[in-house]
Amino acid sequence: MTAAPARPVVRTPDFTPGKLLPLALFFLLAVAFPFLPLGDKREFLLQIGFFTLVAGVMALSWDILARSGQVSLSHAAFYGIGAYSYALLLKGGLPWLAAMPAAALVSGVFSLLLGAVTMRLSGMYFAIATLAFTEVIRTIIQNLPESVAGGANGMLVPALLGGNSRAQYLFALGILALTVAVSLAVRLTRLHHAFSAIRQGEETARVLGVSVVRYKLLAFFISSFLAALGGVLYAGKTFFINPLDTFSLANSIAPLTTSIFGGLYSTLGPVLGAAVLRVAEELLHNAVKNGYLVVYGLVLILSILWLPRGLMGLLKRGKPGGDL
């Protein structure tokens, strides 16, 4: 008689309100930051803060997808689709407040198409397919007529919120809060069990009644929707986008690295990782000048080797209970 497949170990989050305290403290400090007396470096510091928040959105959106066992290298594609869709919708006359969610939905539709095509792939093959998808989208955007999307030269984008740095920062903080809320919703509902079961074995998940295709596509859609919002923030802050920078491999690798460094499959981990790495990157850039990327890479590699569970593992050392 054939033995029944082993049931996957799916840990139920041990939720207590106290577990939200670190996140609440982070947002309290983040809200207070733009109102501090920052002196003559106010604009520079607000810019660093803004892109730190965007990095948090990107890392957490990637982590949500990773919870379903999908290691994607297409985050730059959805980030870029969001940025370009937003710019084109504004160009077509749509108000920015409507263009933003519409651009994210466009990215979500593309994620469903990619997910449907790559559904049978896993591991390295899935990662390569998603990387190829990013290059295909970049090439298409780059070869569109300049009158449509600027071609290889890129296109201008109206400033988000009239260019007000404080308002832009607070708006980005709101998008990060939305991303955190989605992450917690995934973590504290049946989605957590479905994603975890798929990650630990698709065949076993099917035996347990999990609709693998549906949940994997849902994870892809949620992740790409949030990544597109990060792309919209980037486009509205920099006033300019071009295919080479927007769809760069770095925009796919950075969320992955940040999530691993902060702590996979958690909400606080990717946010904390984004805050630490973005500030560290800026400090290294000023201290080491042209060599800061080498030092940054070495620090990151050593951190991952010595902290297999990321910063969350360091913070929770000796403490029981699941991460949120």
C-alpha cells in the first residue's frame, strides 16, 4: 500500500498585538522624520528617506511572491511597467490619482500572463524565464516610437504632488503602509497556509486540496501590483524614466537581496532590511566614493553568510513564536 504523502509543516502565526509594536514604532519614527529640523540637508535627507520607503515596498512585494515558492527575477519588469503605464496614462490625460492604481492593474495583468506561461516551471528555470521576460519588455519599450514612450532616450514624467518633497515622502510612506497591510493580511489569513504548503511541495499541496495554480497566480498578481506602485513612486520622484535604468537587473536583484538580508517570509524583515541597507549604501557611497559598491557587496555577502535568517533571526535569537 502506498504511504500517504507527508503533511507539510505549516506554522500558524502566533499573533498578539504586541508583535505589531516594532512596525508601529517604525511608522511612528517615519512619520516624525520629515517634521524634524533637518537643516540645510533637508531635501537630500528627504530624498534618501523617500527611496528607502520605495525599497521597502519593493522588498516586501517580492517577499510576498517568495512565500509561494516562486523566486522571480522579473520585479524590474513590473516596476517598469508600472512606471511607464503611469507616465503614458498621464500623457493621455488621466488624473494622477486614477493613473496610479490603473498602472498597477496593468502590471498585474502582465503578471497573470507571465504566470500562466511559466506555471509549470520552477527553481532556476522559473527564475531564468522571469529574467527573460524583463528583457523582452525592456526591448519592446525601447523600440516603441519616440512619440509614444520616448524610445531609448526615455520620457519625462510630471512631478508627483507638484514636487513637494515632504508630501512625496509621506505619500510613499502611505504606499509602504498599504504594502505592510497586504503582507499582514496574507500572513494572518488562509493565504499563509496555502502559500506555505505550495512552497514546501506542490504535489503535497494539491493532495491537501490547495489550488496551486490559483494561489500562485494570486501571489504573482499581488506582488506585481505592489511593485508597480513602487515604479510609479520612482517615476513621479525622478521626473524621468528610460528603459535602461528602469528595467535594469539591479531593480530585480535589490528586492531579493533586501528581503533575504532583512528576513524572508516576514513583514518587518524586508522593511528593516531596506532601511538598514539603503542608509548603509549612502554612508558607504560618501565614505569610499567609487569603491562603495564593492564594499557594499562584501558587507552584504558576509551578512547573509553569518545571518541565514537575516536581521529578523538576529533580533529573535532565543525568542519563541513566529514572525509577522
